Amino acid sequence: MDLVIGVGNTLRRDDGLGPFIVNSLPPIDGVLTLAVHQLTADLIEQVSRAKRVLFIDASTVDEPIEVRQIAEHSASLGHVFGPAALLNLAKGIHGSAPEGWLLPVSGYDFDFGEELSPKAAAVVPTAKAVVLNWINDGEEHSSSLCSDDVE
């Protein structure tokens, strides 16, 4: 199972991009989607059961919309509890962690409000397409592994 987690505060406009994108996805067999305010330790069990996990979060930096693998499951510093820390805890507690991926999506307005800014809303279709491609790439990879295993 793949896990897609949209992270962000939906009461702070573009900070809610992650949950907004996740909630716009259609139901997909073999994919669990979650919209969360922040990453917390209660997600560890679900993360540990996933084959791959994609974290979608708003970024304050204007950057391309592309999925990046989380290469190192290093512990976070201080009070920050990010994707790498969650993967690290899953590995420490359950003995393994899934492949971790991050999709940062540029946000422009982090003031109070429940609506995305026009600039952020304009990138949602592209971000959603990137997520669906990531899901489809995993299915193709999984299918090719299964066909190679057949004797």
C-alpha cells in the first residue's frame, strides 16, 4: 500500500496546500490518503505498514513542483518533527521504514483564512498530476517486480 499524507494548516491559506491536494484525489485502490495538520507520532504505525509514503507540504520557497526522495532517515533537530524523523521512528519502532518521498508545493499567502491564494490554487492541478504520476509509477514498478518473480 502507498500512503499519501497532505500536511498543513487549512486555517492559514496556502499552508493548507497539502491537505487540499490530498482531499482532491480520487479514491485509488492500494493508496491510503491522509490530511493532517502536522506530522505526529501517532502516524508511525500507518507509515511503517506502507510500501512508499509521499508527504505533500506547502513551501515558502518558489520551486518546481517535483517529487524528491527522502534519501536519509536522519533524526530531526529540536522540536521539528518532519518526514525524515517520522520515517526514522517507524524504522526504530517497527524495524523497517518505507521509501519516503516529498512533494513541496510553493505557497504565497500564509495569513489567516481558509481559501488558497489565486497563485497557489493555480498550481494545484499540476501538483495533483505529479501525485497521480507518482502513484502510477509505483504501480508500474510493482507490476514489473511481480512479473519478474513468476517462474
